[in-house]
Amino acid sequence: MSRFDSQWLLPLLRRLRYRPFADLLSSYPEYAATMAERLGRQLAPMKIDGGETLINPQHYRGFANSLVHVIKNALEHGLEEPDERLLKGKNEKGVIRCSVRQKEGRLLVSLGDDGRGLDLAKIKDKAREKDLFSREELDAFEERKIFELIFRDDFTTRETVSTFSGRGIGLAAVKKEVDKLGGMIMVENHPGKGTDFFFSLPFDAQDSLTPQVSFDAVLRPLAEAAREYLGLHAGLEQVEEKFSLLQNSIRLSGVAAFIAVK
């Protein structure tokens, strides 16, 4: 096999193992329903919006697996029990929502709930209890800075350890996986209405799937052949040569050539 053939074939072979990102999340709706039942919560069926983007599952699997901690957090800390929700004028069934989309070279994943929202006072109390910061320092923190505390190792607002949480390893594990991918996390808190976690991850699947075509090996001979043909059959003495180069290669997602000779 020539080097040129391998440039085209290997990316296509790699693509065979690529899967929609939503496949990595497919077990979560059932997991959330089972855990909600154990915790005495009522939960509407969890739906995943989007996620058709093809990705390398091995590259994103660690991150996708870590999202189980966000779901646990929503069920244990966020969603209220049915009676409490009814008193607040909410549907007795809580909602955990997830969406996935790809935009401008980023893979954007959001995961949220319609529960209580984050208790900032409780988070600050725990930070003082652990001697992480003084009261004065915490009082001066912006909301964003307080949210960052929940991603620290060994940080939890639970008073007791349960089967599902309380060990302080949950959201810290999520941040670790996001950091591995070079991503970012943003938290939106809506007191009394819920919390949304937004994850922005680099999306490089297109680069790995698209063949890189050498200009000298492929396109220059093609251009020269076209110039010779047009000169011979169309009476054109010179055809202007214009190419768009990117680091000595041309990225092609589709190529078509049209030559009309009268």
C-alpha cells in the first residue's frame, strides 16, 4: 500500500470505531430512575437531547463515566421529595435534563435538574469547617469562586456517608476528567429552581477523520495535467494557478472537478 493510499484508508478504518456521543450516556436514564426510586424521589424519564456527533469513545469515555456523579448529586442534593415539591408548586416528579451539541470546535455537554439549587451558605460553612478559607475570605468570594469549592477533593456538604455519596470524591472526579481533556466547567445556580452544569470540551474528531492531502504528491500533478489538457484542447495558453494551503497540506472533505471544452 502506498503512503497516499494509507493517508486515505487509515482515517476511514479509525472511523469504524467512532460512535455517537449519546451512546456513552445511554445507561444514565435507567440508572437515574433506579437511584431515584431508592432515594424516595419521583423522577420524570431522563432524556438526552442531541449527541449524534461521532466521537472516539475511548477519548471521551472517562468524562462520560464521571457524569454519574453529577446525576447522583442532583438526586441526593438537588431534587426534593415529592411532598416538598408539591408544597413549592412544582410537579412531584423531578427533572434531570441533558443535552449534547457540537459547535465551533467544541463539544458542549449540559446536565442539570429542577431541584433546590446549590446552597451557597452551606458550601461556605463546610469550607470554613475544613479550614480552607477564613470567613472574611469566603464573604469576599464571587459566586463563581464559591462554586469552584464543590469540585475540590474531599469536599462534600453531606453530614453522613451514604451508599451513594458523602465521601467527597464525586464532582472532583468530574473536574479531573474535564481537565484531562483540556475542557472547562461552568455552573449556573437558580435557587429554588435547580442547577445546571455546562462542560465545554475540545472536539478534534474531524481532524482525525479527514485525510490530509499532500499538495506536491497529488494536487500539483493534477493541476499540471489540467493546464496541459486545456492548452491542447481549448486553446488556453495559461491557466492561473491558485491554491489554498494550510501548513503545506490541503484538507479535503469532498473534491469535484469540472472541465467543459467546446
